[in-house]
Amino acid sequence: MGTNMETLKGRDLLSLADLSTDEIQQLLHLAAQLKAGSVKLRCNKVLGLLFYKASTRTRVSFTVAMYQLGGQVIDLNPDVTQVSRGEPLADTARVLDRYLDILAIRTFKQQDLQAFANYARIPIVNALSDLEHPCQVLADLLTIQESLGVLAGVTLTYLGDGNNVAHSLLLGCARVGMNIRIATPAEFEPDNKIVEQAREIAAGAGTEVTITHDAEAAVKGASVIYTDVWASMGQEASADSRIPVFQPYQVNEQLLSLANADAIVLHCLPAHRGEEITDAVMEGRQSRIWDQAENRMHAQKALLVSLLGAE
């Protein structure tokens, strides 16, 4: 635990690739300890939330995590701050750097996160961008470890759009020695650069990264079945047209029956029930979706303590 805090203190988290295998494992270990109450840590710091996109789980889980650590949270709604009136990002970053101890940003462009990291000395956390969602996947890995008891060698199948969650799953699973399969329509595959980055990481662990268009083949032998909405934030205009294209990738009881008998089902939420996942699966015995949502708070609490240090 101590090593984890020392190696991560003061750093940014813009991508899961920023973390080593050991750092992820230590974050997950700390998150499990914090969840169990076996370790009590305090962090009397101030977290800023600068969210350009809507949020339920990320906003609430970060806020509650920081409050439980004894810190404070300032919600920097872009609509009521000068960023909405065109203040240069570099200026905003340097000013917030003087006020806050850490800043979590939910935005569209990954390069905006990088710009904040370049101009601010405080830790910058990617609370979701169009490219990645690293905090989500830390919670996912915690949930898998809780449910299956192990990460290395486990096969996760993700079905749906090759989006930011798929990108972070590719990198995160590769880092911890999991096999990952992405099953998606041909025109919705994940970013090639992310796929190649994940394959390079996986090569060192001897694990597999598979991109396929065959949902049934991807599910066979998998212990984790994961899905997300078919149209992410900002893609609402194309949502209806995507439904027939993605229908073969719906996580339903028939598809789930092809996975391992003890397979668990994950969804990062919000869900469009009846589209990417059925009610029966969401509410079924294999669902770990609500544990997964809770684990956002525990994983982010471990991250906050590690980036800021405990008192």
C-alpha cells in the first residue's frame, strides 16, 4: 500500500496505460481494503470537478469518496464559470492549479486533458473523455477480482460500440494479464492505435487481444460479459439508426448461455434496457452491475489517496 502511494503521488491519470501492472494491482488492493473498512485513511484536500458532460456515477462517486476521506469538493460547472465564455484553457488550468489539490475533468477531447496536465502542477484525472474512461475500468477490475477471485488469465468479452470504455478495457485488461475480446460491427471497431497499444502490453503477459464481428464466438469460454450503450454521449442523433446494426450484439439470455456457466455480466451504466442488454440479464443472478457501480466510489477513493497522499 505504501509503495503504491509513493509511486503515484502527484501524478496524473489520463489513460490506464499511465499505470503499470503493479500500480493497478496495488490500487485494487487498497480499494478492497477501504471498502472492507480494514484500513482508515484521511485526505484533507480539495477536489475540483470540471465536467463538460452529464454525469451521475462519476460525479457522485468522486464526491462521496472525497467527503468520506475528509476532503472537500468544488463542482466547477462550466456553464457558470469563465470557461463557458471562452477563457483559454491554459489560463483556467493555471488558475485552478493555485486553488485546488486535484482536478477531475470529464470532457470530449483527450487533448484537452493533456493540456490541463501540461499547464497545471496538481494531479489531473480523466473522469471520461471521448477516448478513454480509466476510472470506470479500475472499478470494473475491482468487481471482477471480487467476483472471480483472480484477474490473470480471465477472459472478458465486450460487446457493442468500440468506444472510450472499450479502449480503457483493452488497456486495463492487457495490463493485468486478462484476455480481452471486442465484438463489434465492422464500422464501429475500437481505435487502431489503442488496439495496437493493448496488443503490445498483452504480448509481455502472454495474453490475447481479439477484435471480431462474431458475437457468439466472442462469448464462448468467457468469464466476464460486458456491454455499454450503443450510442455514447454526443452521438444521440445516430442512436436509432444504430439499433438494427448492433442488435446481434445484445446481451440477452441466449447469448449469455454460450459463456462460461459462472460468467458475470457488467455494464458501466446508464443502460438502455431492451437495447444493448435485456431486463432479464440486468436483473439476473449473473449480473454484478450494481456492485460495479458501487465500486466506482471505492476505486476512486483509492486513487485519490494515492495521488494526493494520506494524512
